[in-house]
Amino acid sequence: MRIVKRRHAFTLVELLVVIGIIALLISVLLPALQKARRAANTIKCSANMRAILQAMNMYAVQNNNWIPGSAATSAYYLLNPFGGYSNTNCPGLASTFDWESPLVRVMGQKLKAPASGDNEFASEADRANRWSQLVNLPQFQCPENQTIASPHGASALWGSMPMASYNTAAMFLLYSSTTSSPYKLAAQPGIYQTPATYVDPPSGYAPKLNKIGASSEKCFVADGSNDTGATTATQYDPGYKNKLGSYQMWTDIGAFDSFSYAWNRYAATNGVGNDYRLIAYRHGSIRNDKSLAAGDAFRYNMGFFDGHVETMGALEGSNPKFWMPRGTKIPTPVSEMYKDTYNQFVKSTGVYYAP
């Protein structure tokens, strides 16, 4: 008589136990994996910034210390009243504060020419094509940036696309208000708005590396966002005379100012409005929680003129000295500055001078 051995199958209870163990392991490991992924993205973003800073310094070496990305430097020619430049004739740049195009050339890269074959990207369609390529270049993309921006105002040429990941510190890009240059830190209708009326840069300041002060304490570029001051979707200004303030594409006054759109902490510090910290301060907490306003749980990368990059908390990175040339004067007290920034870094009854 032949004996047949039966194979024992898993019982339903055993299967449920195994599935439960796997689910438990996933629930334990997933946060750690997510944390590791976000840490890797922070490192990748830092590497992008270091490459940007290296290219910026190369540009400055080639151009007598002038800092790129300014209506006073690399975009100076666009404001020539006799040049005939406009939204439909803007060769070489996407707008006056476009700092990425000059750096692309320094990096030895070329953007893909539009179908028209116009290598200068001069027309409005060409500028839109240039802008789309720039914001999609890996070296200008923060891997934690998942935000889509739309053009401010109706336009068939400019569409929704990835939000610009990085913004420059505007106060280093303009002349002081005491100079004879028309491209200065003062109200210029049609060119740019006054970044902060209470800020007074040192007399004779010009956007040059040898004028900024200690390069290891001065921020050139940082994680940021486009317009996040309104309750509408994130927007950008497609005009060739790009303004500071709302809908800016490239630069902003600085994280110390409560009117900042790129580094908006207004809702968290004032308790009203939408909390946009997750957009700009994207390397820290993933909680959209106003109770974290006083701390540094929300973090972002900052790249300094000397070439190094630091990951800082939202409050820590709002120190005014990072965002303005040495010797810049701020009469105190001032209501436009974030309250926690003022209390921690300024808190003076006289005049604050940026170190």
C-alpha cells in the first residue's frame, strides 16, 4: 500500500498573522525611509546650490566682481531707453532679475533653441520657452519642490510649470539709494518696487562681491517660492521688467521682512491667513502647524557668497545680517520686520547696523 504525504497549507490565521507582521514592519520602517529620502533630497539641493555659487563666483571673476542677476548688472542693457527692449524683444534673458541664464552660460551649458531658431530667445514666445527650460533644469531644481506656479494674468504663451526653486537676496543686487544710478534701492515704477522703505544700505554700495561684507555671512541664494502672499495659487510675473514683491520670479527682499513673498511666515507669526511655510521651508517639518511658528522646525537651504551652504531653521535664517550688505542701517523699532526676528536679532531702540 502506497502512503501519500499531504502537504500542509497555511491556515487563514497564519496568513493573517504574517500579513499583520508585514504591515507592522512597513508602518515602522516607512517613516524612517521617508526621513532618509528627505535627508537625501536636502543633500542634493545643497549640491545644486554649491554649483550655483561656484558659477556665480566665476561670473564675478570674469566681470570685475559684479554680481549676476540684477537690473544693475547682467540685465542693465534691458533698461536702456534707446535699446527698444520690451516683452517681445528681450534677448539673452527671461527678465531683468534672471540670474539663471548668465550662470547657464558660465556652466558651459546651452539651452535648446526654440522652433523659430532664434538663439537669442528674444520674442515673448522665446522667453516663455527659456523660462520653461530654466525651471526644469536639474541644477536649478530642488527635489523637495513639488509646487506648480501659474502666470499672473492671462497669457497664451506662459503656462503653468514648476515653481522656481531658488531665489536670490535682492538687497545685494541693487545700488544704494544715495548713488546716481537709476537702478538703485528706491522706488522705480515699471522696474521694481521699493523692497523695504525702512532699509538704508551704506552710501556708495554697488552690487559687487567686494562691497557685500563678510562673504561667509551673506546669502546669495536660498530655497524659496514665487508669490505666496495671496490666497490664490502660486503665481509668477512673466513681464520682462520683473518686479520685486508680488509675483516675482527670481529674487526677494529677504526672510527678515514680513512682506516677503519668497520666504513667507506671516500666517505662522501673526496667526492669520494661509500658512505657506511648507512651500519655501521645505527641508524641515512636514506638518502645516502654526504651533511650530516660534521654532526652527521648518528648514531651508541657504547658499552664501563664499560658496558654502547651510540648512537653517526658518527663524534662524531670518537674521537680517544674512540678507543685506554690511553697514546697512535699519531705524528701530520697525513694524514691517517679523516680530520674532526683531526680538531675537535686533531688539534695539536706536539704529541697527547690519554686521
